[in-house]
Amino acid sequence: MTIDAAVAELHTLLGKRLSRSKSDLDIHGRSESYFPLTPPDAVAYPESAEEVEALVRICAQHGCPVVGWGAGSSLEGHALATQGGVVVDFTRMDKVLQVNAEDMDVVIQPGVTREALNEELRATGLFFPVDPGANASLGGMAMTRASGTTAVRYGTMRDNVRALEVVLADGRRIRTGSRAKKTSAGYDLTGLMVGSEGTLGLVTELTLKLHGQPEAVSAAVCAFPDMEAAVNTVIMTIQMGIPMARIEFVDPNMAKGFNVYSGAGLPEAPHLFVEFHGSEDGMPGDVARFRELAEDMGASGFEWAEKSEDRSALWKMRHSAHYASLALRPGARALVTDICVPISRLAEAVEETRADIAAAPFPGTILGHVGDGNFHASLMFDEEDATEVAAVMDFSRRIVERALRLGGTSTGEHGIGIGKLDYMAAEHGDGWNVMGEIKRALDPQNIMNPGKVVRMN
């Protein structure tokens, strides 16, 4: 049983849709973050669930690792073939199979991206709200339990996946859940699979919850005199029950990055990016309440975006944050990490993280979906400088320890992958061992994305 033997059989199955070209292997060996190039042995491009079944059966027979690949936009090395094997690229399984407008759900293949889905839904009056920034594939978003800018109102992928079709490590294809809005029938296998990062199976079909397009939308950006005022505005907004669709924080360094990368012209100060969804009658009141609260906290320079194209420009700038951060130090690598804490501890977490960045020997930025206590830090470091590498790893450790000390989690939406594997025992205790038992029960050969989320030895 060898990887080469599996690859030979897969070539018979897929023909030219099994690639071993260096360029293809390198593309599927790269990460958006700081991990080194890790090319797989081959890249498979299935076009149907039946082909995925056959592919996994072959790999199981030969003990060959199998790693799912969507858009490759994850940040913790989730899709890197760290033990070799076959990367399964789902970009050819990109069909919207069934739109059920009356039931407000949709059935899709895993390679459909969030932007492509919403383009397909335009005429229905419905949309899919989970927005992690990148135009990620929805299969990948489910596997990483993705979140994003709209989670404060619409929830994460956990809240918006109703059912899945999954190929398990032995090649069995199962369905989890149904199109019903709720169930009490047995174990929640859908919930188990969402966020499993491909370590328990490969998703071949998703049933997603849809939402009605809001009647009215208004967005704005405003500056604050200091970090504390901006963060406290977020906390008070949530505690007062003002219904935000998005409420995003950026620190002064991030504002500077937007100016360098996008020519934004923002003051180098903390900012909030906000958006309201509602009715023509009700939304003005929500906007007025938020503006009054923000101004009481020292906010100034409100710039409102009422037109669709103006809102798109505002959020395009926000979604460019990774590249805007890199613009602060051209040629550097980025460590991008996230934590999530209870909203009452958010100001403390942000201030301590800001102090760590100020003391670091490299530039860093803070931004995030702070409406649900989740924020990100990006550190631009020289990967050839051993001192800087040690410092950035120490920063990563400190921010996770901070989150756990404050009653939070090591990651709100990036996931574990390989980047945060070392913190799972501290966060989950014996619960992490239970995760390992589940993994061993469903994947005793450890072929499904090995080396991620749990340790098998």
C-alpha cells in the first residue's frame, strides 16, 4: 500500500483530471499565511459525488492521505498536504442544484463560491449572508465553520447549514440532516461535520439556509479618539440591542494600511465600519440611536454610504485588509490570527493585544467582527530573521493564552488546522481526547486531512 499505487489507480479513474504537474502541485501547496510550501503528490479534480466516493475508496485501500481543497483561502494551513497524498480540488463541482425560494433554502455542490451563489439568487429576493471576506467556496466555509462580517446578525456557517452529503474515510456516502428547519432525530451529524476541517470526510453537497434581502441598507464609517472609545461603543451597541448587520473595528495601523493600499484617506485613528439592514420605516431610528451613542463616545467624521456602489466600495476596502496590512511592510510574510472572547472582556483583550503589537519588532494591525467578540491580528515579519520569527510565535502564543484567560476561545472563525493545534489541550482538556476518539472511529487509518485538529499518536 503506497501513495504512488493510489495515484496510479486514480489516474485510471480520472485521466487528465488527476494532475502531477509541478505548477499544479505548487499552487495546492501554498497557504495565505506563513506556512512553507507543502506540495501534495497529486491533485484530483472530481466532477461528481460518485467520483469522490470512488476516489476515497481507492485512497483508503492504499492508505493514501486525502485533503479537501476549496478556494485555498484558509489561514491556518487547513488544506496543506503535510503528510503527502492527494489534494481533492472541488472547483469543478460548482453547480447550484436546487433553489427552494418558498422554503428559503438552497442545495449546492461544495465548489460554489459565496459570490457565485448570491449572483444566482439575485432574482429570488433571497441571499446567503455569511461573508468571511474572501470569495471562499461554500464547502470550505462549512468545513472551517466560517464566520465573517455579518455574523453579528445572521450567524456563522454553523447556523446556516441545514444538511450535508459527506463521503466518509471508507468511501461511504451519507446524508446528515434534511431540509426541515429543525429536528430531534438522533445525533447531530451535520453539526459534527461543520467545522471538522475535512478530518472526518469530504463534503459533496450542502443544503443552506437563505435570508430575505433587506428592504433598506445603510452603511457608514466613523473615527474615534482612542481604541477604548471605539470598543466600548461596540459593547454598548450590542448591549442596548441596536440591530446591527455588521459592526467592524479597525485600529490606527489598519487605517494606515487602507490608506497605503487603497488610497482611502482615513485619519490614522481607530474606526468602526457599520451596516444596518431593516425596513424603510424602522431603519432610520436604528441609525439615529447608533449615531447618538457613537458621538457620545467621541466619534466623528461619519461618512454614510446609501447607494449600493458606495457600500460595495466601503466593504471592498474592508475585505482588502490582509493585503492592506502587507502593504505596511512590502516583502514581509504575515501571521494572521484570531481569537474570540465574551463581549464584556473585549476591550481588555484588544488593549492588551495592542500593547503587544506596540512592543513587537515589526508592524501589526488589529481588526475584526467585534460585534460578537471576535477580532484578528496580523503581524508582518521577516521570515529570514530568526529573532522576528521567535517574536511572532511568542505573540501567537500570548494572544491565545489571553483569550483562554478571559473565558474565550483560541479561534473564533479561522479554525485550528496546523497553526493552533498546540492550544487544543489547554482549551478543551479531556474533550480534545474525545475528539480524537471520534476521529479514530470514523477514520481509523487517519487518511482524511491527517495532522489537523486532533493528534492520532
